[in-house]
Amino acid sequence: MALLLKGAPVATALTESIKADVEKLKKNGVVPLLAILRVGERNDDISYERGAMKRAASAGIEVRNVILPADVDNDTFLAALEELNKDPLVHGILMFRPLPVQLDEEKARKMLAPEKDVDGCTDGSLAGVFANSPVGFPPCTARAAMELLKYYDIDPKGKRVAVIGRSLVIGRPVAMMLMHANATVTICHTRTPDVPSITREADIVIAASGQMESVGADYLREGQVVIDVGIGWNEQKQKLCGDVCFEEAEPLAAAITPVPGGVGSVTTAVLCRQVTDAAMRK
Amino acid sequence: MALLLKGAPVATALTESIKADVEKLKKNGVVPLLAILRVGERNDDISYERGAMKRAASAGIEVRNVILPADVDNDTFLAALEELNKDPLVHGILMFRPLPVQLDEEKARKMLAPEKDVDGCTDGSLAGVFANSPVGFPPCTARAAMELLKYYDIDPKGKRVAVIGRSLVIGRPVAMMLMHANATVTICHTRTPDVPSITREADIVIAASGQMESVGADYLREGQVVIDVGIGWNEQKQKLCGDVCFEEAEPLAAAITPVPGGVGSVTTAVLCRQVTDAAMRK
């Protein structure tokens, strides 16, 4: 019977620590403010925005919603971003991506001030996560996985870790963060000939390939910690599933995150943590 | 008998390709210019500078030497850097580090224009090597290791690679570059409990720990490619040695770099390649 690494208590604990810091900031006249910049009405964005607003409210963080029509022109969009960049009251900016095709996403990413980049998409944030320096912020999901390990007292130091997936939002940054925490990390990806032979050797497996239920029993051995970063709708099973086949993995694992209710449920708390960190750094 | 992966022919081939590009640039009125910014008279710096100038001359690249006294004040130093940053005739800047203690190295690193950062030390370059995007340049030694593999037709794709060392000048960037080339990379470091068990599993071993002759026969198995990035003076043997114990590794390896005459002898050619790339990007 694996220990179930639920995200909710991690998010709650994080929120408590944020609240304490927000109180201190407020005593100094600073109210952490998250700006959410959304273009159009994509369901995923709206749903995440709602979660982030709820979490922010419970942590005492203010939110400013900047919502632009799906057909907004590039100049108007960049002007809105620049206004948030320049506004000293705004500590963090969450810019939903991908942006509609008429907008210059690369330019927007380059414009966004790294010190406000609480979702870790700028070059400054990437350099920070690579160099382990306090420039920008790591992507929320990568840090959520780290916060989850920390909460459950799973120290990566000296451990073998296999990360499946090399994306810039999760695989690569979480690999670097685990290495900074003194784990020995192997990054597997689509061109890795025999992923199971590598994941079976690991103490901790981070599943972030984006391939639903692709990590089955053959990828695992007994006693591992399995962190599932994936989430998607399984049409056949009519439920949300992760990248790990939970039914196969749970009997083997020492500890495993559920999907939903695992890593994903920690991300908005991390977002709020990073907004507060941004306000504290200033 | 291992294939000896000598650096000299790699440097020569690189220089030929640079010369061809420099000719094209000159036809358009552009002469690639490398500025070397050196503070003080450290032997290592002077020796590398001499090598770089010789290589640049043979490739048709101009060099501007900016030499400041060891006790230069911070304002004077930063002004010299800013002048090179702003000068449109300067395509690449090599700033020797570490800087003397009275100088603000972190500020200098942040000031240096990523598009002129041909030695890969800025946040822009770090983000570029992490994201595999054309921002800045990778550190020369990391790219030298990659150029060496390329020259000898050793494709990292689908291979297991163990990198020993996680420094920002070689371990981490070369790990990323190998991953971008579709290798499956494990980064070992001082907190890895059993490095030999990992390196023995690899097809390619990159030794970059900075620990002289620390990679012995127990780290290796037959048929591997061994790339030695280290170099240092062995007092006992009265000769230059790398991180690999060559006498033990050579009989096992399929291919191995000598020290000296391996990776190190490719770095100035890479520096010139990156100066030319910088001129071509403009």
C-alpha cells in the first residue's frame, strides 16, 4: 500500500506560510498583487484563473484581471503587458500561453520583466533555474513537484532520479531543481531507446512526458517514489488520468501522487508563493 | 587500442569553415572583431589570450586587446566593458574571469550584451543553452566537446551519456547540449553516492569534475567513448594531466581524448567560430 502523496495538505501548508509573509508585507504597506493577463476565453485558462484567484484570496494576495478579446491586435496586447511590467504595484504577472497566432508571443516573453515572471517563462527565469540563482522564478509545476517532495520529507539528496520528459515547463526545470537538491538525475525523452531500464534504476521517478498512462508496471520496481505531473481526460475511462498507470504503479510504489489531487493541486499555491517572494525581493 | 580523439584536426577543420564565413562577411564589409578584456597579468589568461590571437589571425578575425591594471577601479572597468558593449564594430567580448576582488563581477556579467557573449557567461547565454535557443552562446569548452564528437562522427543520439561534474562552464551546459542532440544524459557530481556504477553504464563519459586523474579503470567498461575536459599540472608526474587516468582508460576505451591535445585545443577555434557567428547573426 503506497503512501498517497496528496497535494491538498501541501497547498494548505504553503498557503499558511504565504499568509504569514503577506501579513509582514502588509505591515510595511505592501500588498502582493498578481496580474493575470488572459487573451480570449479558453476553458483551461478560465479554470486555472479561477483556482488561482481563490488561492490568492485565501492567502491575502490581490489579483488584477486583465482580459483581452481573442482577436486583440499585437500593439494593444504588448501595451497591456508593458503597463503591468511598469506598474510598481504589480509584483507578479501570469500571462496565459499559447497566445493567439496574431500576437508575437516570443516578443512578449522577451518583454516580460523576469522579476515579475512568477510562472517562469522568461530567459531570466530559465537562466535562474539552470544556474540556481535568484533570477526570475521556476515554472510553477516544476516547483510544485519539489514542494510536494519537501512536504513529505522525501529528500532527493544522494538519490537517483529519472525524469521522463524534457519540456521547458516541467522536465528540464525539475531536473535542474532536483540536481541542485543534490540528486543524481537522468533525463529521459522520446529519443531514449529504453526508458524502463532507466526508470527502474531510479529511487524517484518524475513522469512528465505528457503521454497518458504511459508509465506502467514495466517502468517501475518496488519501493520507488512516483511523482506524476501529467493530467488529461481519458475518454475511454471517462476520468482524469496522469502519465502514470496508477493501478499498476500504486501496488509497487512506496509513495505515489494521485491524479487528480497531486502535483496539479499545488501549482496555484506555488504561484501565490512566487508572487509573495517577488514582493519580498523588492 | 583506442582511437585517439585529437583536438588539432578538429580545430583546423573549424578554422577552415570560419575562414570561409569570414570571407563572405568581408565581402559585405564586415570584419569579425573579438575584444579581449583582461585585468592584470595572470599567466593562464595571457597564455589563453595568445592562443586565441593566433587562432583569430589564422581565421581572418581581428582582435582588440583591452588590458587594464590589476588594481583598476570598478567604474573604470565597467566603463571599458560598456564601451565594448556599445561599439558596433565589436562582435564578441571575451572577459577573463575571475575578476580581481575590487571589481563587481556579477554586475559585469549582467552588463555584458548576450549577443556579444562569445564565452557563454551571461544569463542570456545560460538560458540559450538550457532552452536550445539562439540567445547568446554556450561556454567554449562545452561546445568544444560537442565539436570534437561531431568531427569524429560520434553521434550522441540515442546514447547513454554520463557527465561527471555540474559546473556552469562545462558540466551543466554540455549535459544540455548532449540532451538537445538526443542523448540520454545523467549528471553525476560530488553528492552522487556511486559514480562508477553510473559511468560504467554509459556509452559516452564526459569527465569534467576538475579532480585530476580521478576517473580510473573502475569507472569504465570496454568500448566507451571517453571525453576528458580536465587539465592540470601533475606535480608528481611532472606533466599535464586530465580528469581521466589515461593509462588505465586508454586500453578499455573505444575512443579517448588525450590531455593535452584534446578538448582544450579546440576551445580557441570555438571562440573564433562564435565571434563569426555573432557577426553573421547581426
